[in-house]
Amino acid sequence: MARARLDGRRRPWGFVIGFLVLIAAMAIASGVDVARAQGRAVVRAGLQASGTFSWMLHAIEYFGIDDELGLQIEASTYATKEAAELALMAGDVDVTVDDFVNVVLMRSRGIPVRAVYPYSLALGGVLVRQDSDIRSIADLRGKVIAAASLSDKSLLILRTLAVSRYGFDPQYDSETISAAAPLMTELALRGEVDAVLPFWHFAARMVGSGQFREIATVHGMLEEMGLSSQLPNLVLLARDDLDRGVLATFLRALDLAAERMKHDDGVWDSILEEGLYSLPDRSLMASVRARWEASLPGEWNEDIIRGLVELVEAMVAVAGPELVGTEKLDVDAFSTEFAFGQQR
């Protein structure tokens, strides 16, 4: 049997194991990891605990896209946006998903990131009970409306449209309250609120249940305001120091995953089985899936960025910079360096 030796003397196996652990720790500390040694492109992704970014990363692994492209994704989950921002600032993660205004705020706080790709369109909407007599936005005057928050983009877009086209502001000419999606549902079913603006996947579930109908989509509201319906609500943020070739590989992986998710039932079953999303009734996943697919962006160019600038200007004129989050959109926070949707 071979014997472990150091300086010509026998050492116990415990010493050898400890020595190897020390060497491994030193390798990790110096940034020499297995993936890089194998020539893989490594991307560190920051996830929010309740976000759908985890679905995409799961799909990349599920379809083996990471192996196809020589990509390794190291994912870390954070409970809050603030924690994810700190990780970006510290350089602990390279990419994350956030809304199109927050990237501007991050840069103003010294976080070296840009929005490099669209992630999801603003696909919320205004929902009412099936038996409601509300048929259009004009009917919301004087009604009670529930939104996720008073700064929720869907509500701000509704207010902007209502002021410009219908002559009233739901914030002042109606009663607007904040409520989490499950509470919105209960309040609406009990008749304590007249209309709700839930996040897109809750909207899909509520309409899919047959208890609610949608009187206006954010898509439609943007178009009525003369803006593109392709304006993304969520964008992919990347640190400025992330290798551009690595980033391009990661974006291609996202494109491939999105395309394959459209045509594969198994990946959606696995999202539920892995606990990445939960439903009270699994049959509602069909509605969630359809709305997710409709949320996939179709454009990312200078026109889209100009549209986001115009949208922010319109929202600030109605709601003020405090609720919108910024007085104006800094176009330097956005990059169209990468070709969009090569695989779609």
C-alpha cells in the first residue's frame, strides 16, 4: 500500500485529509474553481425568493442548455431586493432581474450595473368579479381599487391613462388601497373592493379560476397612451465588469430556455415539483403558462428605451417622482449591445 509522506516521514491519514482540505480552501479563495478550470463560462445569478427568474435557470438546467453552451450558473437566493442589491454592489453576483426604474436607482447609489436585456413585459391588468357591472376604465371613477402598492407600475400606468384619457385620477377620484394578492382576491370576492391590479401570475390564476374577468390589460393601456406594448417591466441587470462573452452566452441560454419552455409540458410540471412555484389548484398552471408566454418580450432596441423614458415622464407628471421612484430615466442605465431573441 502506498504511504503518505512529508519530509520523508510517515503521516497519519488524518493529516493527509486535512492537508487536502486546506489546499481545496486555498484554491477556492484564490478563485480557481472547477468550472473555470474546465473552460466553462461562469455566471453568478442573484434570485429573489418569490421571483420567476428561478424558473428560467431551472429550465436551462432541465434542458441541458448549460452543458450545450459550456455554461455554469451559480445561483444565490435573497429574501429582499435590498439584499440582492448589496450582493451586486459587493460583486458577489453578476446578474439579477429587477424593474426598469430600479436599475437607474442602483446606478445612482454607485452599483455598477446596466439593464442589458428585457426579461418580462408589464402583463398585469385590471380585474373585476365576473358579476361586476364595471366594463371599462371609465367605470372605475368612484370605485374602490386594490393594488400591490401605491407605487406599483400597473397602478401608475392606470392612473396616467385615466388622467389623460378619462378625466379622473383613481388615486383621488376613487379609493385606492394596498393589499397582497391573496387578500385582494378575498376582498373582491366579498365585494369590499370593486377592482384589483394583482401581479401577472396572480391575474392569470384569478382569471383562470372563472371568478374574475379582465377589463383592461397593461398592454392595452400602454397602447391607448400611444406607447409600445413591448415595453418591459422587468429587465436583466448585469454588472459592468462581467465578461461580455460570458454574458452573451448566458443571454443565449435564456433565449433557448424560453423557446423550449413554450413547447414542453414536463418543465412546467418540474417547476411545481421542485417547489419553485405553488398553486392551490395545479390545473391553473395552464393559465399561468399562457400568460408567462404572452409576457415574453419581442423587442429590445433604442425605440424601446425611448418608450420607457416617455412612460416615466408621463407617470411622473401624474404621480410625482416619489411614487415613480425617479424624476427621469437615465438612458445610460440601459444597453442594447446584445442582439435580442436570436433563438426565438
